[in-house]
Amino acid sequence: MADTDAVKEAKKFYEDVPMETPGFFLKGAGSLDWGMKNRLSRIFNPDTGRTVMLAIDHGYFQGPTTGLERIDLNIVPLMPYADAVMLTRGILRTTVPPWLTKPIVMRCSGGPSILKELSNEELAVDIEDAIRMNAAAVTLQVFIGGEFETRSVHNMTRLVDMGMRYGIPTMAVTAVGKDMVRDARYFRLACRICAELGAQFVKTYYIEEGFETVTASCPVPIVMAGGKKISELDALAMAYNAIQAGASGVDMGRNIFQSDAPKAMIQAVRKIVHENMKPVEAYELYETIKNEKKKN
């Protein structure tokens, strides 16, 4: 019989006991091949074990999102400040200069637009094309609880299998539909399923209550999703809280490129992720860089 939270509420996550990974700095990656470890070491800073990813793949289902209307003008100048960039192959080939040496996390799922049922996705990029584009990792949505949950899980396992053949890690993105509750119980379920079925790291949303149980119960690194646009101070506080609760980095989009000063914002986020800077101090840094830009 399935063991559900409703059947047995008392669970031990040992949030204060870090998971050991002999032979490698990244959680759960000790037994991976050299090539996959090398790619993960490009995405995650080996000195901190963390990453600041810039997510700009929103257009794959919702078109020219605010802030992404002209990626060549608004986004390319931000890329040097990121540890990795999450995008689609169309934007990479048409807009990103080939001199950019930042690791690419390639969006490989797609299908429905915002006008349709989003969980009805398919794999949309062949692994050979990801290799051709020098992707450091591949990624897709997994809709746990969605109408097409099983399809999205199978999309992920197929992508994991293809990535394993060539040493390319897979990041699973836990998608939350309009009818899904955003709580620790749900995210523990979604993240654990993705890790159990082979994803090398998982992107998920931050929640104020119980996020440390989500990170503790997931045997691979969790990267916090930036989510909807909120105030700069709130976004910095969210990033700080996620890191302190066990996240291995952030993958922010709208809270960076829709900020009043995107370059200042991404630099402030970096201070939080890699140096544990407090939110108020990071916000002061954001304001300083923002005002310096206005003077120039």
C-alpha cells in the first residue's frame, strides 16, 4: 500500500544533517561520469557549490514576455553576470553571440502555448542538436499532478537517458498548474519523483513554510525558481531564504530582467548566492549600482 502523508504525518528529514557526496562537491553527483561532473562544475561554482542561472526561456510558450522583447538589447548584456543561461535553441542561434562562454542550459520541451493545456508537452529538441549547440545541460517541465503528468515524466526519463549517453545532465523543472497547491508536501513529492527517476538537478519554487524539508528530502541539488515579479527587496529575501534553507542556487528570470535595474539586480543576487550577503545589504548594493548607472 502506498505510504502517503495523509497516512503517516511523522516524517524525519534531518534538515540539519547535510548529505555527503564522496569525491565531488555537488550533492548526489559523486558517481556520475567525468564529463557530466565537468559540465555540472561549469554550471555550479565549485568554490561555493552554488549557481546563479539567468532564465530567459519564457517565450517558448508565452511569446515576447515583458523584458524579453529584444533579447539582443536587454538580455545579452546581462549574460556575463550569470553562472549559466537557460534558454531555447532558437534564441541561442539567432541572438546569443558565440563568444559567450557561459554554460547553456537548453530548454528541450515544448508544444502548447498559454492558450492551451500547458502540461501537454513533448520533447522538442534532439540530444544531438543539444550537443551541436554545446549545451552544458538540458531541461524540461515535469507536471506532477497535471493532466498529462505521465507524459511529462516520460519526457524527462527519455531526456535523462539521452543525456546519460553523452554526459549531459538533465534539470527537471517542477511545474505548478493553476489547480495545484504550492506547499511543502507537493514540492517534496514533485522534486523527489524527478530525482528518483534520474534528473541530476531540479528547479522548483520557494515556499516560506517547509522549504528546508523539500531540499533535505531531494538527493540532488535544488535550484530555486524566481517565479513572478515581486519587489527587488522581496526577491532578494526570497533568494537568501532559499539558500539558507538548502537550495544550491537560483534560476531567476522576471525578477532580474523586469527589474528597474537588471544589471544591478543580478549582481545583488550573486552576492546573496555566493557570499551569503543579507537581503538588506544586497538591496543597498542594488541601489548603489542602480544610482551609479543613472549618474553615468
